[in-house]
Amino acid sequence: MTDASEHFFFLCPRCADNTVLQILDVGVVRDAPATYDLEHRAKARRDFKIAMKIHCLKCKLMDFVEISNDAWQGGKIANDLLVEEPSIYSN
């Protein structure tokens, strides 16, 4: 999520009340010249992955988030086989 200041926020998935997660630490996992799928990423100059340790003050959730540009680059996430959409019908 972003706000008018263009800051990027992570919201707690457990609290479900828009509690903002703290970023406790950050590290560059990978930073190299672009080599991944250059046919579809012609403007990409670098392949990178940034990892962040995140924490919720309210429920004490502790997790990691990664942001990268050398993986899935488009489409709708609900159409991906990795994400299961909840059924609108009960069994």
C-alpha cells in the first residue's frame, strides 16, 4: 500500500484492521546486471532482490518480505495457480 507521500507500507495480515508493520531490518540479497527473461523485460537494467524483516507491534507477527524484479512480472494474481481463490459457494 502507498500513501500520498509515496511511502510503501505493509499491513498486518493477522490484525485485519490496517495495522502497519514495522520494518526492522533490510538487506540486498541480489543485485546484478539483468539476465532474467530479457525478451519481456527489455528495459530492466538490473536483477535485484531486497529482503525485509517485518514485525507487528499489536499481534507480534514476525516475518520476512522480499521485493524482486526477476520473477512473475504481470497478470492477475488471482489467475495464478499458486493462489487459491476462495469458493463463493459453501459445501
